[in-house]
Amino acid sequence: MNPTQGCPHIGAVLAAGDIASSPLGKFKEVVAWEVRRLQSVKNPTTRKKVGVPSCGTCQVALHRPFVCLHCSYAGCWRSGHVSTHLQESQHSFCADVKTGSIYCYECRDFIYDAKVDEIYLAAIVTAEEEQTRFQVAKKHRERFQSWAPSPQDTTALENAVAIPCQGRRGLLNLGQTCFMNVVLQSFAHNPLLRNYFLGDKHNSRQCKVEEDCTCCEMDKLFTEIYSDASTPYGPISFLVSTWRKSAELSGYAQQDAHEFFISTLNHIHTTSRGSTNVSCNCIVHSTFAGQLQSDVICARCGNVNSTVDPMLDVSLELRAKVGEAPVAAGDNTLVGCLRRYTQPEKLGPKQYSCSKCGKAAHEVSKRLSIRKLPPVLSFQFKRFEHKADKTSRKIDTRIRFPATLNMAPFTTLVMKAAEKENGSPVFSYPGPAAMYEYDLFAVINHEGQINNGHYTNYARFEDEWYRFDDDKVTPASLGSVLASSAYMCFYVKRHLDYKPYTTPTYVLTRETEAVREKELEKEKELARIKEFEEALLATV
């Protein structure tokens, strides 16, 4: 087989178009079967019920089965039984169930094709989505479907004008506004916010908010950053709007980036179309909102009192170096901070009264866990320490954080499952690992002292890292990102949840406004007709 041209036999199958009835349709079934088998093996209740396929020739149990993609035969690879089957039956393809590799007998080689790889990955995602249930509703997720343009989309794309965009535009420092610039850059490189605002979900020209609309400012920001301009952009109107809406952030004094981050999220929420105070699915809550569960456990009677609170970010304590004593290895890592954040904490006898065994003084413990993981996780490291004597200091301890983060050990679902397993070495996380995996996409750093410092940040754009220092943008490596003095970290979920489709609130609001405008026009028309009739009667 010529590696530059690919396998002509699989190319012919792809060119035929009818994948469902072709060997690739059988390939998708094989991939889905392997996903279901792995999930069953991970589940302790069904682990013993899973059988192992056997070779169709020698009947030996196959721990790495090769399956014919033309019939139901499964056979040994080392003994050559699967090759013999392909030769005798004049079948062309078989698949390695464990790796998803396809072997072409006519080429006498394993093959690679980009389209086949897409089919393989889509089959895995589809099977995992079918196996995974929502934590709350206990319903299966919606089946994954790859997007294909409709005729209307194709027509629109043909008539569209391509606009070059770079997404690596610096922001001018307007007078100690580096705290604002780093947060805006993290917003600009947030894939969910980027898709929302560049997708024209909020159009500043059609917005009904009269002034100081933060969503309009975000719309302008994304338009400027993802334009073809190469000169730095000055977000003056964004700064002025922030001053008007947040008096504590006004003026040219150095401000806290995290405080600006939370304030801006609140302003985006309040100016988003269709935002509500209950079950809001505005862009802020759809992107950053998760749920934090607090379990208070009575040591006397074992009663558990659980409360669930919303969260937009997670603030983590750092271990400062005391004197010459070194900080324990692993303490000042992101995983170590999360481990401390979710470990049980003992409460004093006067801090809690058990509703089950009375109000007598006794020992209780409190434990936090993440009940619902958001699409984007924002972490803040508490580097600024404010003491009771009104003195402040910065904790300069370096924090280590990974490029890929698995949040499974810190979720309510996994922590409860681990308790039931009692630390069993064969314990595995409920559901596919993709449910818990996050990738780093932005980091905010603070350099200098607490009263005389400077903010910079790193952000990922098209799988390349860049350092943003106000108006200066320079390429960076992942190593320099992970070695930086992080103050805030942003992670995006590797595979977003596919939930049953619900009409977004901004669409409902837009439709309601359109209906209302039609009703107003109708009322005005009736008023004009009535006025005309009255004028006509007056002349008679």
C-alpha cells in the first residue's frame, strides 16, 4: 500500500457513500460493542456477567479479538486464523477491536484514512453518550450527531464573504488597567464565549438596553479582537461602562483581576437576553455555572445534611512557607489544593446543631464536593492574604497546575461511589472518563508585590500558546505557561454534554419581542383607522 495515497479499497467503500450497509457500518457496531463492554467491565455489578469472545476457528478466548467487517467471524491474529478466514471467504477487511485499527487483506497492511478516523471517533462518542446518564435527571443523553450543512446553510456560506481574523490582538493599558486586559483576553479565548458572541447571539446594533450594556461591550470586544487589525485595541467604552456599574472598580488605582472577573460575569448575566434568577441558561451560567454540594455529617448519629449552592468559580487556599520549614511536596499543586478543598473539615460544637439527635454539643464534619461540573472551570489561587491587623501580603509560592485536568475525584458522584467501594483497588469512575476531563486554555499571572504588581496572561489560540502583556503579544511554549506564577486558571471541558435540545431563553425572548412588536403595530394601525374614521365623521 502506498502511504501517500492510502488504501484504494477503503477509498472505494467511502466513495460508494452507503456507509450503513458497508463494512464501515459493521466497523461502527464493533466500536460501539467495545465501548459497552468496557463500561460493563468498569461497573462492579455487571463485571462478572461480561463474556469474552472466542476464536471462530480454534475456540480460544480472545483478549484482543479481530473481527471480520463482512460477517460475524472473530479470530486470532497471531495464529493467522483471521487472515485465513479473509482469504477463504474473499473478504477484504477486519478490525482490531481494542485499537479500532482496520486491516486490509488485499493490501496486506493496516490502513489509515482521515475519514475512517472520523467515523471511529464519532462512533466512540455516540456509544459513550448512550451509556452515560445525567446525574440529576437519570435520563440518557441525546445521541451525538455530527453537523452537516443544510441546503440553506450551504447557500448562505456560498454568498458569505470571508473575513480574516487573527484573535491575537493586544489591548492597550489605559492607566493601570492590566487587571482588566488579562480578564478580557481570557474571555476572548474562551471557546464558548467566542462562539456565542461571534455567532451573533448578541448584536449590539439590535440591543434594547439603552446604555452600559456589558453584552454589547463584549460584542464589540470580540469584533475588534477577531478582526484583521494588527494594532492594539483600547477597550475604553468597556472600562467606562465598568466604572459606571461598579463604583468599587472605578478610578485608576490597581484593582484585583478576580474581583473584576466576577463583577463582569454579573454584568453580562444581567444584560443577557432572557436571563433569570432561577434556572438561568444565559451565556454566563451556560458557560461557568456549576453546583457545589456541602455535606454536614453528625459524628454521633451519622445524619447527613446536604445543601447545594451555585458556583461560578472555585477559590483555593495556598500553603505559605512558614520560616525555614518547606512546604510538603504536592501541597501547592492544583490537584493538592482541590484535595484540601474537598476533604472533611471538623466543625466546633457551637457551629452546628444536628436536627436528628438534638442540639447537644457534639462533633460534626463538613465536606465540600462538586455536584455539577460546568463546561468551563475557573480557579483562583488566594495569593493575597489580608490579616486582622489590616496588613496584607502576597503568597509568592509557585503553584503547579496541569495542562489536562481530571475532576472525577472531586465530584459528588465519584466521592460517594468511592465510599461504597471502600477504597477498592479495582474502583473505576462512573461513566466514561471524558465526563471529567478538562484542558487548560488560559492562565492569568500576577507579578510583583501586592500594592505594586502587574498582570499578564497566557492564552491558547488554535493549539498555539501566546503571552499577552497588555499591547504586547508574543508566542509562548506550554512549558513556560505551566511554569508561570498563576493567579487564575481556566479549563474547558474536553467533551461537552449533549443534552436534549431546549430552545435557549434568548431565542424565546427574541420571539416574544417580535410578537409584541407586531401587536403594537396592529394597535397603532387600529388607532390610525379609528382616528381617520372620526375625522371623516366630523366632516359630515
